[in-house]
Amino acid sequence: MTREDGRAADQLRPVTITRNWLDHAQGSCLIEFGKTKVLCAASASEGVPRWRKGSGLGWVTAEYAMLPQATHDRSARESVKGRIGGRTHEISRLVGRSLRMAIDYKALGENTITIDCDVLQADGGTRTAAITGAYVALFDAVEHLRAKGALAGEPLVESVAAISVGIIDGVPLLDLPYVEDVRAETDMNVVMTGSGKFVEVQGTAEGAPFDKAELDALLELAAKGCVDLTRLQNEALGR
Amino acid sequence: MTREDGRAADQLRPVTITRNWLDHAQGSCLIEFGKTKVLCAASASEGVPRWRKGSGLGWVTAEYAMLPQATHDRSARESVKGRIGGRTHEISRLVGRSLRMAIDYKALGENTITIDCDVLQADGGTRTAAITGAYVALFDAVEHLRAKGALAGEPLVESVAAISVGIIDGVPLLDLPYVEDVRAETDMNVVMTGSGKFVEVQGTAEGAPFDKAELDALLELAAKGCVDLTRLQNEALGR
Amino acid sequence: MTREDGRAADQLRPVTITRNWLDHAQGSCLIEFGKTKVLCAASASEGVPRWRKGSGLGWVTAEYAMLPQATHDRSARESVKGRIGGRTHEISRLVGRSLRMAIDYKALGENTITIDCDVLQADGGTRTAAITGAYVALFDAVEHLRAKGALAGEPLVESVAAISVGIIDGVPLLDLPYVEDVRAETDMNVVMTGSGKFVEVQGTAEGAPFDKAELDALLELAAKGCVDLTRLQNEALGR
Amino acid sequence: MTREDGRAADQLRPVTITRNWLDHAQGSCLIEFGKTKVLCAASASEGVPRWRKGSGLGWVTAEYAMLPQATHDRSARESVKGRIGGRTHEISRLVGRSLRMAIDYKALGENTITIDCDVLQADGGTRTAAITGAYVALFDAVEHLRAKGALAGEPLVESVAAISVGIIDGVPLLDLPYVEDVRAETDMNVVMTGSGKFVEVQGTAEGAPFDKAELDALLELAAKGCVDLTRLQNEALGR
Amino acid sequence: MTREDGRAADQLRPVTITRNWLDHAQGSCLIEFGKTKVLCAASASEGVPRWRKGSGLGWVTAEYAMLPQATHDRSARESVKGRIGGRTHEISRLVGRSLRMAIDYKALGENTITIDCDVLQADGGTRTAAITGAYVALFDAVEHLRAKGALAGEPLVESVAAISVGIIDGVPLLDLPYVEDVRAETDMNVVMTGSGKFVEVQGTAEGAPFDKAELDALLELAAKGCVDLTRLQNEALGR
Amino acid sequence: MTREDGRAADQLRPVTITRNWLDHAQGSCLIEFGKTKVLCAASASEGVPRWRKGSGLGWVTAEYAMLPQATHDRSARESVKGRIGGRTHEISRLVGRSLRMAIDYKALGENTITIDCDVLQADGGTRTAAITGAYVALFDAVEHLRAKGALAGEPLVESVAAISVGIIDGVPLLDLPYVEDVRAETDMNVVMTGSGKFVEVQGTAEGAPFDKAELDALLELAAKGCVDLTRLQNEALGR
């Protein structure tokens, strides 16, 4: 089987991470997985939500959204519809949970970091690009707090990256663009730490249920992709 | 390690499925996993949503919700808040996707089955109880269509059941009640077919990232639980 | 005239009240008027709404809602529609007002009791079943506060029960199921105290305006029904 | 007992009905019960809601609302809050139901009359003023349809008027302004036809439950008030 | 060119300002520009919004809305639709900004004046009638605060009035009713102080872009109209 | 007076227009006015809104929005708040009206062009950058329709550009960044055609009312700015 864009089964699309794409945000990057473009911006502010006050612990949260013309056919704005869709909710929660795995709340102190991941263009893998870019923005927001002397220690205990994998015509493939995504029998999003452990595994049978061997093959592929993304994150951060 | 309710690590809580708990719905059951009680009701109606008309294909969808006093502390109604929360959206989508794996749309014909899973009492595992009970309601809604001569074949290609698993103090455990759920380092919900294949695998690191060995142990435990649940479904359905 | 279910004109449907149907709520019952099933749950919490703080007075409020498959044809969820319908609002207000008649706020102290009445199955008379069951849940929530030593006296000054009455083909009938309800020329819901006084009288001409004699006949019938319901409440409460 | 404004117990406040207060609406009046001012406007349009199409029957509906500065203290706009309150819903439904009693749908033909009752100033009795004024607006909207030749017969089978009654210090009183309304032990709104029959009876115990004798006294008082209002409606309509 | 209502190009429609049309509001008037009727009501309350507390400065805000039957064809209520339309938002903001130009916040002290402009009937120029009437209501609300001794000085530094102008068939016209408004090639709303300066200039090409000469002609016409309106405001206020 | 960024009073900030910044949209550009970055995307689709069907006329509409981290301090998402703010509504309407002046609906045929202007970073002048960029996206969307043979003629009758002007310390200045914007006594947004005529003039007194001489000075400055922007648009479009 040949992929439409000529990639090997275990090869990422061209990934670029443009750090500090914004001027105001405490951390930001424009991350691109092929034609998928996500603007990740992190704000760092003193204080935590009411339910966490006085705990000495910080908080990290995330919101994911898509511009109306990110998709091939324009989709209606959620602000115009007056309600957030299930998919948006689901991915926002996934991004937030994933990023929180990277953080030691105690070292963060009572500060809140909010990460916005806005998809400017969508071509598959938007949630995994969002998580991968969000980590870069988070890193710089933490640095901002460090420079202000607002930290109680080193809050970044891990790096986090994410990639999609799927099975098409029985072949496990890494980093699916839209044309592959719609054809996948099984679709999986995997979030991993820089140290190679799992943060989230979300596998979904699209066309037919899958067995343990298929699951294992997909996880192996995802692990390889996350290693590559971790390296690209480090390069972007000058580490 | 001893579980608070004395169960073995790979043992389900007492499960009861009361079929046809409702009089009007085309299929229904009250399913209980220990103290967790979910009322599953399926309506079967002719016709499909606009975007599917003329396709000859049916449609299955699901909505999950929780009564305000299902939880230990009363939670505000989503209808009063005027918006559905992310968790509700996420689980509704999971239940719908899982049930759709059981169905051959062509054999269903242009009919729509809507399954409502309302949590009357929550004590952990509400989404897995919902999926397991929803299958029973779905089965009877299909029978209802069959009796009316509205089917184009046999739409039920699989049975579907779901269970939660998690790791506490390093020990993988099956079917976590609330007291265990809040302590779990890793939490996984697994949806499987009666034939032992995976429909959904959703693993989340709660306290710390997990490795492949832990993942494998959890999947094995889940597989055992789903076999038990499939048997209980069949008993409830008199098969 | 013979009623479809063979009852006498002044006879209730079979009524069952299953006390403590839930484990978490401070008071609860599943109440059934024939096929109508309403789950009533009461939470008791310290403190009162902001506008009542420092008054020394407690507060009682209620919410009524219907599950989507409670009715013959599935109705859309109000949480999904993003707004509460007029009927739901109207009945919630009625239930709250009625229950508040049973309470001495001063003796309740600055505690709040919230009663949720969720209709699991609807076959006429859901609001009257809700009020009748809500009193049972309220009673137990008060007992819960008493056991905690949180009361300033005896807050329960009355019991409250409710029944529907209507005129069909000129004949006044007690406790109308759905098939009778849709045929009624006049429809009335009456809430009464255990001591036989009126809390609410809501009479509505459905097909034609009614005169004083008809009104009197309906009120007499309702009074008889409320006496029966009061007895059943007392039995359920072991009094 | 002397009333603050010197009225007899069975006396209405000064009532004025200014017919055709608006230029565009097919029927309208500004109705005043003392300081209570309600602008009633009726639109008459061809066609009926979707669920009624092809039935040959017309439709009448009503909406009630209050301007933010109608009350002593400004209240927030429901449009700004983004939701309609329970009281507004409840009264809109009451006005609509009451007006529909006046109408023969068949004679109305497939036309829709929508009546808006906007409270410009509130001093008690706004819902009863609304119903009484709405009838006048309805009458002219029907005339408008008649002039266009759009009617299938005489749709106005009855006139409808409404008044509030209440018990203060044990004395039944007619047409309560705000200062009396807040002191009432029992509060009742009664809608009657011009022929003296009941359309709606809504009695609510505010301070203490009431008995049959009190109910009867209130109904008698209301009947007298409705006779007076019917005469004033006829005068306004030049009958 | 002759205007349908026979007015000169630079002539206002008959304007009436009925001061204190309401009894509860601290300031109010019913203002009419021909058939356009706007009810303006001002509430004056102690305290300011949270973000302004402790500043020693007051606040003035406004809300504009239209009754459903104000227009020729009934329009749906924004409260029923659950959202405020762009036009309503835009005009509310314009009215608020315009009125704030009349006020010295320091002299107002920490008091808030809220002005509601509700269009009872619309025939063109509703926003300019609203601003012109709102000033009268504002004036009386300030007097109310003065009488209570709540002011820190003289907050009314200017009077404010507004008028619409437009070009039809190349001719600049003052104060356009609906029939002219829909035909205008260019439409402008101008808010001016009693001293003849500009507060807001909002010119919009409707049919074709306009040049500087046209703009100047419209501004001159508007200035004349505002002088007339200022005189009428002063008469209404007995100055 | 010296401007913080050293510009002359009548000088634009550096403006860049990156055409076709997106791959899917039928027209797009990233437009930058200094640090202000707006992503403009135009979709072109067959068909028009329901109320325009069968007219033979096309339709152009626009939506403006701001990403949460576009501003110095993160602002809440309108989708999360569940409602669109007044400022967003107002600017969306302004952008749409302005673009529609560029279009001959008849030549456009029954096609709809929707232009989204999403502010990625805000530093003053976002609405004027949006209009200027939107024209570029509109141009390419029209070309797309032309290439498909979907046009009935040449719909682009004009080009449109916009700029802000303001008075600071008595000096009229062109193209205000945020630091100047907050200090301006008078603030004006001017939309002009490539042929030098006015489409919109929106002048607002911020600190004090303004006179005709100030208005004239601002309009002259704006005219110069729009000439420069028209040239830059033409360069970007390769004309």
C-alpha cells in the first residue's frame, strides 16, 4: 500500500513549530502537521479557581476550538450557535488532562495556566497537534512565571506529545491526514510522555472491532511518532 | 490488598438487569452495577435524520444524562444551567458509537433507534452500565421493528458490553465503585463485542503515566468482565 | 359510564410508595399512580440562598422534570434544547409552593431542602404524584436534619397530597390516566393538607367553561382522593 | 377594615381601556387597572403552525412579558438573561388558554392570532388586566380578518375577562393592588366568560391553607368583578 | 420633491415628550416622533458595578429593545429566541455611549443610572427618539438623586439629542419615517450636544457610496434638527 | 507630539497582506497592521439564504471574532459564554455592510460568499484590518466562482478598505495602535471605496464632543490612509 503523500507507514507529516508566534501571550506557538495548523497560546495568571484557593496548588486548563473555515466546508461558529459541540468539549477535556500530567501542581504554586488551541486549518490530527503544541506554549508560560519569581519549584515534571494512528486496509499507519482518517477501520489517539509512558490511549473501532494484535501494532507505531515529536519540541524550545 | 466490598480483583459487583422496566418504550431495562442504577430506554421510529434520507440506511443514537440526586451531593440540572456539560457530551457520544458497532444499518432500513441512558443513582461505572444496559434496550427495540415488519434483514450483528478497570496501589481491579474510582492511578473504560473484540479502549492516567505492561493487565481484566456481562445480557434476554 | 380500567368514579388507581428507593439522597421514594412513576428525591443541606442569609429561616424548593422516554412518543431533552419549557417551569413552581405550605421555616432553621421529582413514566397525574411523593421525601430529609441536630424545632406543620379530577361526558372522575385526561372537558388539580384544607386549586376549562356546581363536585371528589393519599403516605412513613 | 385606596371590598380600581392605542397591530388596547398598565396587541396572519396545517382550524396564542422598569425596582430583561422565567411562562400559558376559550377554531379558519401583553407598569393584577385587555385586542383582530373575508364563520363564541381576589385579615377583597397582594393569605385569579362561567380558577394559599367557605366567598367576589369588566369591555368595543 | 407627509426637507415630524409617564421609575417619558413611540425609563440606584467600586465614579448605562408588535409585521421576542440580536446590541451601546457624554462621573458619585428605551411603536428613527427621550429620563433620575442628597456635584454637563438624516433621490432630508428610510441611498444618525457639538456620527451608504459634499449637507441638516429637539427637551423639562 | 512608534501623524503602521494563507478557503489572507493580525477567509457556495431564493441575487455576509488570547489579558470565549457580545455583533455587521457595497448582487447570481475575520492578535484597528483583508479574500472567492462559471457578470464593482483615525492631545492621527486608542479623545473608523467615496463613517466622542473642523481633519487623514491601503490590496492581488 502506498500513501497518497508518499510517506512511509511510520513517518510523520512535515512538522513545524513556530515558537512565540504571538506577542501578548505568555507562551505560544503555531504548530503544523502537514496542512493542519493549530495556534497554541498559554496565559499565565496569578491565582487559581475558587474551588482550589488556599490549597497551595496551581491549575492548568485548556480550550480547543476550530475556526469556521478551518474545514473544507465552512462550519457554523459555536458562539453563533450559542452552544459548544460535543466534539469540542471532548477534545478540550483531553488536551487539559494531558497537559496536567506534565505538571507538579505544588511546584506551580497558586498560579493558573490556560492554554488555547485554535485550529486555523484542519487536515486530520488536530487534537494531537494541539496537545503537542500546547506543551511548547505551556513550557514558555512556566518560564514566564519563573522569571517573575512566582514558582514554588520546578513544575514541569514531564514533556507530553500526541499522535494519531489508524488501520487502513489492514495496515497500521502513523499520523493520518483527513483523506486517510475517513477511510480508517480503527482510529487511535495516543498521548505519551517524553519518557515513553502512556498518558491517554483512545482507540475507537470505526468500521469493525479490532483485536489485541492490532491494538499492539498501533501502540508501537504511536510510540515511535511520539519520540519524533518530543525531539521536535525540544528543538523548538532550544533544548 | 482487600477491596472494601470484599470482591476479588477480577470480580464484578452484583449486576441485575430488569428488562422491560418501562411500559411505553420499545425496549428498556433498569441495569444495576452494585449501587449504580441506570434506566436505559430505546425508542424505535420510522424515518432517519434529514442527512441520511434516501440512503436506505438506518440510524442509532444515544443520550446519557444524570439525575441531580444521582450523586452524593446534588448537582445542578443541565436543563436549568441551559447547557450540557462536557462529560455528558463525551459519554453520550461514547454510548452512541459503541451501540452503532452492533448494528448493520442496511438491515435496519430507514429506521431510527434512540437510546436514553439516565443515571438514577451513580456509584462508579455509570457509562459502562449504560452501554451494557443500552444493548438490552436496543435488542428489544429491534425486535419491535421486526414484529412490525419494518426491517430489511437482521440488524444486530454483534452484542456489546462495557466495563471499567483501574489500577489502585499497583493492583489492577475490575469494575470500580466510586470509592475506588477516586483513588485509581489509571482508569480505563473498555467496550467489547460478545465475540471478544475491542470497540473502544479509553485509558487515562489519573495519577501517573502508565506503561505497556499495565495496559495489558487492564485489558485482560476488562475482557474477563465483558465475558461475564455478555452472559448476563443473554440471560436477561432469555437467550 | 364505565372507566376503561374498571375503577369507580371516586377511586384512585393502585398507588405504591417505595420509600428510600435511593441510597444517597437524604429522603426519597418511587411513587406510582398506576403506570405513572415518579422518582422523588430530597437533599438537605446547610445554608440558604443568598437572599435569605441571616434571616434564621430555612428554604424548600423543588424541580420537576420528565425523562425523554417517559411519554408514549419520545420527547426531546430540555438540556439538549437548552431551555426549560413552560410546562416544566409551571409544575416545578407548583410543587415547590405546595411543599412550602407544609413547612415552618423558622423551625427548619437556615437549612435548604431541594426536592427533585423526575417522571420516569407518564400516564396522567404526574404533577399530583410528584407532590404526593415529594412530601414523603421531604419528611425523611427533615428527619435527616433532626438526626444531625440541625433543626430549631419541628418544621413539618402539615402533610400535603395532591390529586387530579376531571369531568368526562358530564361525569366527575378522580385520578385521570392519560386516556381520560385527553378527553376531559374540565381538568382540575387540587393540593390539600392532611387536615383537609386547600393549598392549591387549579381548574381549567378544556372543552367548555364550567359552572359552580361542577366545580363543587370536583372539589368534593378531590377531597376524598387526598384523604386516601394521606393515609397511604402515613403507611409508607410507618406512622 | 379600610382599604388604603378607600375602595369597597367588592369594588374594582378605576379601569380604562384605550382601544387602538397602536397603529400597526390588527387589534390593540392600553388597559389600566389603577396604576397597572398593560399594552395588549394582536396580530392576525394567514396560516397556522406546522402541526395544525390542513386541519381547517385556526390558532390563538399569547405572550406576556414585563418591561424592566414596570416594577418598583428595575428587574433584569429576560432577553439579556437569555431565558424566560417560570412566572412569565406560566402567565403566557394562562393568557393563551383563556383566550382560546373565546374562539371557535373552525370559524376562524386557518388563521393565527398572536396576542402580546406587555406590562408597562405593574401594580398588582397584571395577568388579569392582560387577559381582559387581550380580549379587546382579539376582538379587533377578528374584525380585521372578517373585513378581509378571511373567516369561515363567527369565531368569537364568548367574551373573556379576569380578575384577582384575595383574603386579607380574613376579609375577601376584589382586585388587589401590589400593597394588598403581598399581604394576602390566599390569592386567587379567576377567568370567566361574559356568560358567567368559569374558564380558569387558580387559588393559592400564600400564608395558610384555606377552606371551602373562603373559596366560595372569593369566587362570588370574582364573579361580580368579571361582570363589571365585561361591561367595560363592551363599552370600549362600542357594543 | 414632495415628502409623503408634506413636511419640508429640514422639518421634524410632530414630536411630543410626555414627562413622568410612569409612576415607579425615577425618571421617565413617552417620546413620540410622528408614529414612533418610545418609552424611556431611568432607574437611579446606589452603588456601581463591581469593576468600578471604590473609584468614586458613577455609571450610566442603557438598554434598547422593541416590543414584538412595534413593527408592521410582528417580530419574535428576543427573550423567546434566547438571544439578543446584533441590531439591539448595537443600538443599546449607542444610547449608552451617547448619554454618558452628558455626565460628569465624579459629580454623579458612586451611583448607577440605568435607562431603558422600549420601542412601543416603530416608524423610523427609533434610536434617535430613544436617545432624545433618554436624556429627559436621565435628567429626572439625576434630580431624584439630588433630592436624596446622593450627588457629589452637578453631574449633568451637557444635554444630548439625536436625529436621523438621509438622502433620497439626491435630496438630503431630516427625520426619516419608515417609508423614507427604506428608500434612502445614504442614512445617517447624528447625536449632538445642546451646545452644538458632535457626540456620534454614524453614516452608512445604503445604495451607493457618498462623497464629502453629501456628508456635509447631511451634518448641517442634523445640526438644525438637534437644535429643535434640544428646545423641545427643555420645554418638557420646564426649563 | 511624537508617536511612540516614531510614525508621522498620517503614516500607516507596516501593513502586510499574505494572500492565500489557507488551503481550503476559496479566498483568504493574513493581514497585519503592525502587531494586529487578522485571518480573513472567504467561502463561496452555491445558493442563497431562504429569504432570497428565486431573486436571482447573490448574498455576502461576514463574521468577526477574536481569539481569547488575542488581547493582552485573555478574554473568555463567546462560545463558552454561550452568547455573542455586543461589540462582536456590531463589528460583524459593519464588516458585512462594508463588503456588500463592493458587490453587484445581480452579477454575483444566486451564490453566497461568507467572510470570516478572526483576530489572532489585537493591537488596535482590528475592525479596519478585517475589512481591508476581507476585501482581498472576497476578491479571490469571486475569482473562484468565475473559474467555475457560476457568475452572471462582474460582481466586483468597487474595492473597499478601512482605517481608524483619532485625535490625541488635539492632534489628528492615522491608524491608532492600542496604546494610542485608549488615549484618543475622538475615535473614528472610516470605510472607503477605491474610488475615494465613503461607505461608512463612524465617529465617536470618547473624552469630549468634537466639532466640524475636527471631523473634517479626521476624514482627510482617513482618505489618505485608504488610498495607501487600496494600493497595498492591489499589490497583494497582483493588479
